[in-house]
Amino acid sequence: MTQTIVIARYNPEQDEKPHHEAYQVQSDDNTSVLDALQQVQQQDPGLSFRWSCRMAICGSCGVMVNGVPKLGCQTFLRDYPAGLVITPLSNFAVEKDLIVNMEPFLEHLSAIKPWLINTAEGTQPHVQTPKQLAKYQQFANCINCGLCYSACPQFGLNPEFRGPAALALAHRYNLDSRDQGKAQRMPELNAKNGVWTCTFVGFCSEVCPKKVDPAAAINQGKVESAKDMIVSVLKPSGAR
Amino acid sequence: MNNGTKQPKRSDEPIWWALFSAGGVCFAVVIPGSLLSLAVLYPLGLISAEMLSYERVHHMVFEAFFGLGGLAFVGAAICLPLFHAVHRIHHGLHDLQWAHGPVAKVICYGAAILLSAIALGLWFF
């Protein structure tokens, strides 16, 4: 059947501001938003959008569908009988059409050092029990798609906020028994723009395509940060 | 990019968040319990007048456990819920972009501190 989709278009070299355009696409029960965008690209090769894996692993094809952040490959036209409006991810600067500048997100991500920090020398593997794995495994499923940043009203108000994915990954590495980097990450979490900008709206966890639950991670991070503050007060050196 | 040399300043938010959390528990448990017993069951006559006689309440609030019962009740029914409420108002003002920054913070938490001091003062004197 034929379905109409509306897409936000913006070419910074020609347009003063973004505008909406309607396109006709052929759809059946298996047609995803990404499929529909590719059909439109056949009609209008100038349409720009990011995509890669088509299977919700790469996290490239994030767009707003009727105002809600979604992965294009994981969202189907069959669920929108009343039509759909596809716009670029909110809270990011638009570069062209559906492409946004993800640089601020990547800066927040690198600031919390999302990698294993372990200075132990040796060739032996770091053994981990299933219990130790279970502590952080849920938070390890992040694909860095940025949907949670588009969902977060606090990131919308304050772009300096480290944000859901970065803070969830900080928590993920802090919980990892093989990691020794918590002391290096805590100053970022303790800051105003760390966990404390979050007001537990929870929309980040609702839109997460991988069920990471960043809202839970950040609020567990608040407990860690509060404990860290008590320790810093009790410590005579006050080093942290 | 953060190269790890510059550390951001620690937020004082854990203090307000801890008071907010404690106040939330009180709002959920102590306030409904107090309202049920004092504002519903007592007027309906399901709690006898004897239970809330002046002598009994005076003993519970000012004498039992060195008077700590009264202090605990003022803290749990007035002070901590106050900090819970102003924390929500403070963040609500920021969310609505009506007010943010140190002035809103001083007014909100200042009000909670002042009203708590009055409540504790009334209990103490």
C-alpha cells in the first residue's frame, strides 16, 4: 500500500530554516522507517540521513518519529496508520536534513573515560564470576545511538550536562570488578553537570532501544556520589 | 575534550538530595499515617479521646525517651517534608525556566530552613 510520510528537510546552503516535505512510499508490514527513507532517497537523492547496520546494533539511524526518538531500522510504518513525521534528533544541532552534529555527545562520552582502567601488569586474564558480571551487564548494552540525549529535557536545557548514556557507561565501568578507574571518574559524576543535573524524568530509559535504563544508572550514581561526598568530608586529607 | 587535568567542582546537591529523599519517605509514610489517625480516625471516634488526651500527648512528645519522640515527629512530619517540597519547587522552577541560579536556591532552601527552625523552636520552648 501507499503511505505518506513527512520528512524535515534542511540544506544549510539553500534554506534559511528547516521545512517539512511529504513523500509517498510503498509499505507493507515489514517496511521500517529506514526502508521508507531509502525509498524517498530513490526519488530525491539529495535526502541525507545516517544508517549502517539495519539491525539496531550500530546506533546510526536515530531520528524523531512523531516527536519520539527512535531507531529508523527498529521502527515500522505499520505502527503509524495515521501517518508519521520524521525529524532530526532533538537537542542536537542539525547539519543537513536528518543528520545532526553528535560531537557534543562524543565529548561527554570521552569525559567519563568509558573504558577499563586497570594498571595490573601480567598476561593472566581478569577472571569474573557471573555475579560480578550481572552487576554491570545491563548497563553495558549501550550502542551510543544518542536517543536518550534527545529524550532528556535536562540535556535540552543544559547542553553541558554529561547526559544519560555517558553517565550510564561511567556507572557500568565503576561497577566492573576488573576496573580501577572509579576514583578518576567520580569527579565528573560529582559535578553539577554530572549525575546531579538529572531530575529522574526517566524518558531516556523509555526510549532506549537496548533497555539499558540510564535513569536507574544515574540514580545509582547519585547514591555513589553522595557516599563519595561523605567519604571526602571524613577523610582528613580531603583529597577528593 | 577532557584530558583529565582539570577536575570539575563538586556539587553541593547531595546534601539537598539526601534531605529530599528522607523527606520523600516521610511524605509517603509519616504524613499519611498522621493524617489517617489525627484527621480521619480520631474525628470518626475510631480512636478514643483518651488516646490523644493532653496528658498522654504531652508525655509522648516532651517526656518519653528524653523528649526525643516530639523531636522525631517534628522532624519527620514537618522539617524533612519541607525540604522535600522545596527541592521539587526549586527543580520545577528550573524546568519551567522561571528561575534558576543561587537566588532561587537560597529562597527555596532558606524557606525550608526557616520554617524548620520555627517548628523545632515551638517544640523546644
